[in-house]
Amino acid sequence: MTGITYKVLKSYLKGRYQRVVLNSYSCSSCSNWGEITHCVPQGSILGPLLFLLCISDIPQITNDNSKIVLLADDTSMIITNPNPSNMGKSVNKIIQDINAWFNTKLLSLNLDKTRFVQFVTKNSSSTDSNIVHENKKILNLMCG
């Protein structure tokens, strides 16, 4: 990127600062201001677009049995496996791949917000897929 577009984006992203405020009326619990050195400004008009540009290549890390769907800052994975007993292994592998991709972009996978749901046909039996990443079990939406 060059020219005026580059200059505008550079000026928009450089020299940004942020802090954390716990009580909106009192700065006794405010953090110090810190410069934002990566990522995009939150709460801005351009922020969501820049974030989507940042993560636009994530669908390329999937294999034939998976598809990644992006919507704003939410990422959904659709993983298919004709063998239900191998489903847990497939899901664990794609989560490892996604987490590795996130790490290269200085992002993190929020395991507290990560859930999965397994759909099966009437003809097949549901298996108890044990989905674990970084020693944390990822909850099944259907089972709690």
C-alpha cells in the first residue's frame, strides 16, 4: 500500500493510546495510558473493517473437512466428519491450527467464550467428543 491511502491509515493507527477504567466516575481505579502497538482501535468506525482485513486469511488454514465463517469479531468453524468417533480428533486439530494462526497475529483465542455443538443424523449415534485446548475443556452447547 502506498500513496494517500497509506498515509491516512498510518496516521489513523499510529500514536493511539488506551487505558482501562473500572469505575466510570472515578479514576482512582484507572490504569496508566499505554500506546497501542498492534491490533486496531476498538469503538471506531474503521476498526471492524481493519480487523476483518487483519483476519481475512484465516479461512486458508482449514482442511477439506472444515470451513471458517467470519462475522465481525466472531469466528465460527463448521467441521464435518463422516466418522463420529473421529470428530473430537478433527475438532482438536483445527483448534490447534487456529490457535497457532492467532498467535502469529498477536491475537488470542478466548477459550472462555469458545463452545461447540455437534449435530448428528438419526441414523448415527452421538459420541461424547472431548474437546480440550491448553488443558481447558471446551463446553458443548447442548450439554452445558
